[in-house]
Amino acid sequence: MLSARQIAFYQENGYLTVENVLSAGELRAVRRVTDDFVERSRRISESDAVFDLEPNHSAEAPRLRRIKNPIMQHEVYDQVFRHERILNIVEQLIGPGLRRNNTKLNMKEPDHGSAVEWHQDWAFYPHTNDDVLAVGVCLDDMTAENGCMLMVPGSHKGELYSHHENGVFVGAVSVPGFQPRETAQCLVKAGGITIHHARTLHASTPNHSTKPRRLLLFEYCSLDSWPLMGSSYADYCATVIRGAPGVTPRTEAVPVIIPLPKPENAGSIFEIQEALQNREMAKQ
């Protein structure tokens, strides 16, 4: 469980790191399954419903940047998603009661790995209130060299930046000349987790190290947060993890910009951000 000091840090800064959440055995299991998926990716040459490939992926040198919706791909990922300690921590921040949003496994191969430009998750999935966060389960040590997550402390309390350019949603801050006033590195050991608020500005550089950087990302919502983008009551009920479904969304005066229209043929954030004209993090 989180201490009062940790909760206060998250509330003030919009992010938090917690070490030693997974056991050594749990970490080995999820790494082994992930290695198996990498091997499977040798058989495909284009991104599909499971794999998001780096542009230079090949059968001889498989390079994945994402496994899509991992909790639906293997039970080990679902077990980590429902890990009691993780759920207890999340419920301290946005509970009682939890819902699932998106899940993914983002990967940066050694000496490569796609950058992620500055963005706010909130721009991708607005809800009726912003008790929404993402947990990053670290399968490897997160370092400055291998492209750890970068946060802008306190940005979850500020504005929702434009993520549109030329009338299209580009999945990144599109304000000309944008530079964050302050950044913090989420340096976490394998088995630990990162947590960030859906409105916190964050990004990551390419991997400049000789070691991989694999981050299993789970997005959780409060039970009374209802998605504003095309969700039915059956969809809402299917995402409940803890607590009972309700019919009274909690609405708050939070800024919302609908993430439409999207670039043609865009799927993951990597593909969407390719439409951004000035990709600063990719140059790092």
C-alpha cells in the first residue's frame, strides 16, 4: 500500500514510481512470455491486430514496438493486470472501484526503439471525470539511456494542450515551439511500476543503450468515470474490475478535446504521431 507521503506526491506532481511490486518469479514469467511473442513476430512482415512493428523489423532481426491489448493475448499479462498489489495501489489513488481502459506493452529494442513525443493520455480518451491513470510495469530497468518515461511535474493540473495539427489528431502536443518547463525521469528497477495521471505531460526518447526497455502499460479508471467516445453500457460493464457497475457517471469541469479525425490508416500512438510535423523527441 502507498504511504500518505506517496499519495501526496502523486496528487501534487501527477506521477509516482514504486519499486519491487512484482516478485522475481512474476517478472521471469512475464519476460518469458514476452520473448515468445518476439519470436512469433518473425513470421510477419506488417503490423497486425497483435503486433506493432518497427519500420526496420525483419525475420532475421525482429523489432517490436508494441504488443497490442496484451491482456487478451496471454493469461500472464492478465494476471499482472489484476495483480492485487497493483489494484490496491491504484484504488488508493482513484478508488473505491475500478474500471479498465486500454492495455499495451511498449518495447524499445537496444540501440533503437521509437521515441514517443510529448502528449497527454487524456487527449486520446476523454471521460466524464479525470480520475484516470496509467500504470507502467517495468520488465527492465528504466534508465535515461534506454528511454525511460519523462514527466512534467504538476502538468495534470494545467491545460489540455492541442494534439491536433492541420485539422487532424496527431497524438502529440502540437503547440509551435513547445518546450516543457521542467522534466523528471522515471528511473525504476525491473519489477517496479510507474504511475501517471491521464493529464500529465509525458514522453520518451529512443533507446540509446545496449539493453531493452519493455514497459507493460495498464490504464485504469474510477468506477464512475464514463468514456465520452462511443461506449455502450455493455462495454462499460465489461471493463469493471472492482466494484459494481452503476448508472450515475460523476461529471467534473475538466477540459476535453475530442481526438478526431485521426490520420488515415493510423492505429497506435506511434503511427498517429507520424503525422506530427515537428518530432523533437525522435531527434534526441
